[in-house]
Amino acid sequence: MSSHAAVQAPDPATTATAPGGAPAPATASATAPVDLAGSVGPADPADPVDPADRRRWIALAIVMTAAFMDLVDATIVNIAIPSIERDLGATFGAIQWITAGYALAFAAGLITGGRLGDIYGRKRLFLAGTAGFTLASALCGVAANQEMLVGSRLLQGAAAAMMVPQVLSIVHVTFPAHERGKVFGLFGAIIGLGAVSGPLLGALLTQWNIAGLEWRPIFLINLPVGVAALILGRRFIAESKAPKALRLDLVGVVLVTGALLMLIYPLTRGRELGWPLWGHLMMAGSLVVFGVLVAYEKYKARKDGSPLVELSLFRVPSFAAGIAVQLTFGVVMGIFFLVWTLYMQIGLGWSPLKAGLTGVPFSVAVSTAAGLSVQQLVPRFGRKVLQTGALTMAAGILLYLFEAGRYGTGIQPWQMIPPLVVMGLGMGLIVAPLTDAVLSGVPREHAGSASGLINTTGQMGNALGLGLVSVVFFGSIDEKRLAAVPAETGDAFVGAFRNSLGWTVAVLAAIFLVMFALPAKPQQHLEGGEDEPGAEPGTEPGAASAEEPKAPVLVS
């Protein structure tokens, strides 16, 4: 795919719009490019720098910044919980909702947000989501009580569900296939950086107590970033939508939202409520609702071709296998990052800032490996890079397990650097190539739906991992004994941490095996053609059939 859309006959489904809303001239050559500004004309071979190239890289910086803002905001609040509790007098239940409410609203709306971008325009939904996210951040920052903060966090998660799926969709329809590997390498680096910088930034902002605002700057810092993204996004991001007219599947929205809430809500609140029977029934019932969703989406696809979840994507082997890896890898992340925080801050008694700084080597290692994996390693070694990443991450966790047992509560941050660096390198070898592999065979008109599925799957895996923390971490702690003998807290948490690490190694072993289902070598990203679900047999790669849309709509 190219960042230029070939100009066809003036078909409403594929005609680009010039600035101001005027249709592009229908007399343009069939090979003339439409740049991201919407202007039509032949490329000037004498011009060494294509203006569209500059615009799309600026657009990439904008959407990546928004993605980073979401990644940070999902974790930054954890560090500030004690300050929020003191300032607002928040109850334990409210604290649960402040942290989990964001994840619930985010996960429940991701698929819908991706499909809305396909229908109404990815740029439009990205800007709307960014505006909502910025407004919700402001409401969080000025919250006068716990109820207002909980409501604002729910709004923030819902807005993120509109904003985040558009990031991968915009990348998918803006960059040509040969450049997407480099772009997804950058995306992987952003993921690694956001995974650790949230707690670190939260620790710094809370400790500095800027203008006596205590925890509030962790939300208010999003305001200048969000406003800048809105102003620059309107100018530099190209509009794109599914070239085939789609309608919103409201029944699908209700089913997928209900199924996800029935699964994630009990996992999030289960331990706090003592794992009640209704929670287990809800999780079992979610499987039934997922089954109903699949049956209805098949019916919807036959009826009008506008299902919320494009099930045909799962016939693309790279997508189906990648989604399975994404789900399993999310479980590892859900377990590790939570128990790591509990281990350092409660078990070892470290301050938030000390714990946050300890994670810096991990973040640097992830970012470095993510860039190298897609640009240099995957083109040569293919699937083996991801499998090496799983084994490398498992080796780092085993080293961490050994050191935690050897040094106990006397372990120092510098002693954690070797296992964290090895783990970070392994994670970096997975996150960036995985995103590229999942999207490589996805037709452009389903980019939003695919992006929503990728993010939703990751969130589901993360929620499953968080739910398993109650088993693999708290399940090995005798809370009654610790209440009677507080001096044993450190040793108990060290033991629980090591038990959790053993489980994550087992999950990584499963990931290694699932990765055999990924393509052995990188495949060309779909530009339309024989590999596309629904395309006619015999269609040349890169060519659209007469019945299929010829290009995504690129408008400014």
C-alpha cells in the first residue's frame, strides 16, 4: 500500500476530497498521486523530498504521542493512589474503580471505536477521542470528590477506546508496505517506554507536589499534550475510511460490550469481594454471549456486509495466530507488572520514585530491541525473532527469580539491572514484530476493526493476568499471619513474587509454542488481491477485483 491513493473514475466511494471539500478533478491521470493534503498531480521526480512524506511522518508523531499518552495514563495513577486516598478520603471500593474503571471502559469500547473509525473516518474519530480524553483528564485533575474522579476515569477510558484503535489504522492506510516495518518498530519502542515511564512520571509528579496540587498533575499534564495533538492532527493527519459503505452494528455493540464486561468485571473485583458465586457465573456466561456474538456477526455479514467484528479476518492465518499470541502475552504483562510493583513497594519497602527509577533499564532495553527487531532482524530471520524474544524474556525472568531468592529483602536496584535488561530485550523482540505480523494480511477497509481487535485482545489478556494475580501471588500469602506478625511481610512478598515469576515463565513457554502458527517469513502487507478475504481467485497481488474497493479514501 502507498500513502498515495491512485485516482480512479469519479466514484463516490474512492474519490479524494481536496482542501475545502471540493472533489478532486476527475480528469486527473490514473497514475497521478493524491497526497495527504488532498491535492492531485504528478509527482515531481526532481523534488528529492515528497511533501506527502513530510506530512505523514508528522502525522505519525502525532498519533504515536497520543498512544503514549494512553499507555502512560493507564499506569500512572497506581503510584498516586495513597495521595488520592488521603486527599479525597476515598474508600477502598472507590480506589478499585479509579484504577479498574479506566480499563473496563477502555476494553469494552475498543472494537466499537475501531469500527466507528472505519465508518465515519479514522481522523475524525481520533480527534474526537483525543478531545474527550483531554476533557476527561481535566475533570480528573479538578475532581472535588471520589465520585467525580471515578466518573471522569470512566469517561477517560471510553474516550481512549475511540482514540487508540485509530492509531494503528492510520498507520496501516498511510504508510506503504515497505515502510510499515520501520513504523511498527517505533510503535514497539513507544509501548516499551510507556510501560515503565507511567509509574516513574507518576512518582515524580506526586513527589514534587507542584503548586501544592499533590496527585492532580498526573492528569493535568495531559492537557497541553492533548490540545497540541488536536491542533496538529487537524492539519497533518489524512482522513481515511472504509471505501465500502458500512453501518454501525448496534446489536453487535451491545453483545461485545456485555461479553467483555461479564468477563473483565468479575476478574477485576473478584478478589476484593471474595470471589462470589455470581462472579464465576458471569465469567461462564460471558462465553455464552461470545458464542451468540459470533453467530449474530455471521448473520450480519450475510445480511448487509456490515458486522461489528469482521470474522473473515480470522481466516487470515497471520491475524488469527497473532491474536492468540497477543492474548497470551497480555496475560504475562498483567501478572508481571502488578506483582513487580507490589514486590518493590510493599515487600521491599521502596519509595515510588526508587521503584520507578529501577524500571528505566527495562524500558531502554525494550525500546532498543523493538527498533532492531523489525528493521533488521525480522526481514532476515522471520518468526524466529519472536520466538527468540519469548525465550529471552523467559531467561530474564528466571534470572530475576534466582536473584530475588538469593538476596531476599536486601536486594538492591543495581542487582536487578541484568534480569530487567534481558527481559526488556526479549519483550522488545516480541511487541513490535507481533503488531506488524497481525496486521500484515489485513485488508485496508477492515484496518479499524482489526486494530480494535488487537487492542481488545491485549486488554483481555491483561485482565486475565490481573485476575490470576489473586491466585499466583496473593494465593501464596497467609494474610492472617502477616496481620499478626507484620515483620514477615517482606519475606512473604518475596516468596509470592518468585511464585508469580514461575507462572509467567510457564505462560511464555506456551507463547513460544503458539508462535509456530505465525508465518515463518514476513509476508507482504495486503494491498488488495488474492490473499484478501472475499477477493476473487486469480487476482494479481496489489490489484483490486472489479467488485472490491480499489483504494481507501484519503482526504484532508
